[in-house]
Amino acid sequence: MTHLQGKKIILGISGSIAAYKAANLTRLLVKAGAEVQILMTRAAADFITPLTLSTLSKRPVISDIHTGESWNSHVDLGLWADALVLAPVTATTLGKLASGIADNILVATYLSARCPVFFAPAMDVDMWKHPSTRRNVQLLESFGNRLIEVGYGELASGLTGEGRMAEPEEILELLDRFFAGTQTLVGKRALVTAGPTCEAIDPVRFIGNNSSGKMGIAIAECLAENGALVDLVLGPSSLEPKHPNISLTRVRSAQEMYEASMALFDQADIAVLSAAVADYRPAKPSAEKIKKDKADLHIDLEPTPDIAATLGARKKPGQVLAGFALETENELENAGKKRQKKNFDFIVLNSLRDPGAGFHHDTNKITLVHSDNKTEEFELKSKRAAAEDIVAALIRYLERARP
């Protein structure tokens, strides 16, 4: 394994019996050529000593008990690292991470980290299956963090079931695959549109939709982690992408998204149009707030610029263009027609009929409809995992498009 050579890894350890595995994980990471900085909670030191870990990592351990003099703050740590690996993560630490309770160096560093975050839970089977734990895991995944799945086997309680922390060798292999993937799109530019648009009726009211931008941001972050420089055009959303390779342009209306996309498209090798753009807007928005004293109200609508059709017509050989379709009936047929009409290489089909998919969910169930009318259907999974499936397809198309 060579993809970890020179990578800066923060290994965050919380107070679980599985903390003993951190010693072997540290050894394996160092052997693979990574620089490893250990963070420990106070409880973690009850299970494995800082001396053991500092000896293996060849760096002073930073904890709530022993602070490293070479670091000014947790912000320095978050900016230094190429990846933050939290292993093991207890149920308590899961809750703190999900809620942003920064009462120790591990959580404070997590909140300031701008690098990819991996977390490997470790707990008893009943704790792992509890709805509170499941909610915290889903919330962390929705933020773009990567779950390292628990294993099945004998637990410290004597029970057998899910909840074991993944083995160090498994974590090492996962990290190696991740950093291998980061080389795939180096030197490439990507354009991603995400989120809703808002079309003003008056200074107070607007026509909008329920898109949060989560899916598009996940795609942008996944492209960036594969080495691409990403231009993200984001409609009104409270979300903030974290990756330094992402250049963010915030817009509000379909017209603004159209103009930003037109300015960025020609330099893009890849474009993913995941935004939920309004099809119509008020033809004459009121300059003043419309009062409620009118017996009836009529709003004349006009079409918004068709971003997808315009970019599809401008697409050059070698560019890869993908779009989204949210359907409620004749889903595959309608998605296929849209793909052809907009000149997409492939289209991502969402269905409002699938439980757990679409708006207001951290999960999604997608089907890719390709130019040869072949389809790839994926199971319900986190939006982050769905983004990885989409980016894998984009990379395949880009490789085919090479002269």
C-alpha cells in the first residue's frame, strides 16, 4: 500500500475497550508512511496509555490531560490533517459529535476539521441498535462524514452481535482505497448545481420548493475528494460544503443560477445539474408586499431559463453532463425522455414514491438511466454513499470520453 505515504492522519480515540485496537491501527498507519497525530479523550486514557501511543506514532499525544505544546489550538489540527479518523467512537462520543458538544479536544477538533472524517463506532449490540444511536449515525453521515461499519462477533459484554469496532486492517484498507481515489480527477474541473431556487412574488413571498441541497453538496464533496476542482452553484440553503477544493457561488433565483452556470460551464470537464430549479417565475413581481385585502389574486407566470437544455446544447466533445429527474409516474420512461431531450450522458432518477428518498431525508434511492437506455438501480443508502455511486459513473464516462 502506497497511497498513505506522506498523508497526515489524526486518529481520535474515545473511551471504549476497543481502544486497544488503536495501537495496532497506529502501527499500521505509520508503517504505510502516514504521519499520525493521536487525540485522546480523558476516558480513553483509562483503556490505553498515551505513552504507548506516542511511542508508536513517534509524536506526542494530545489529550484533555496532556496538551501538545506544538499546537496552538484545535483549529491548527483540523487544518493540518488530510483525514480525521475517529476510532473507536463510543455512544457518548457519537452523541457529542452529532450535537456539536465540544467539551473535549476530540470533538472540538472534529468541528473545526476541513478534511474528510471517518468514524468507527464500538459499543454493545443493544446500544448500537438503539434509535438514538441510529439517529446520531445518520446525522453524522448526512454531514458528509463516513461511517466505518461495525463488525459482528463477540462483544465485551459477553453477547454476540453487531457493535465491534472494525479491525485495524480493514480501516487501513479503507483509507488506502480512499486516498487512491483522490488521484482520479486531479487536474479536472467540475460544475455542480444544487439546492432550490426562489422566485419572488413580492419582497416577502416567493415560489420555491423543498430541496435542501444535501445531495448536490455530497456530490460536490465527493468530486473534490477525488481531486477535482469543483465550482458549486448553490441555491438558498443553510448547508456549507467543507472541502477546500470547492469554490462556492450562492444564488437565489433561477436566473442567477443560469448566469452562474453559463459562466462556469465551458471550463468544466464534468457538470452535474442536481439543483431543483423552478420551471416558472412571476412575470411581474410586486415591488411592495401584496396585501391580503384582495378578494382574489392572480399571478402571471413565465418560464425560467432552461439551464439543462442550454448546457446540453453547448456540451463539447469530452465533457460529461449529468442531470436529475424527480418523477411520480412513468418514472423510467419520463427520465429517459428527459435525458435525451437535454443531451445528458446519464440522468439520476429519484422517485417520491420510495420511502426514505427525496426531500427532507438524509438517505436516497437512485436509478441511473444511461444513454443506451440501460439502467443501474441502487438500494436506499445515505446521500453521501449515493453521491459516491454517481461520481463513479461520472469517472467512467470521463474515461470513455478521452481521445
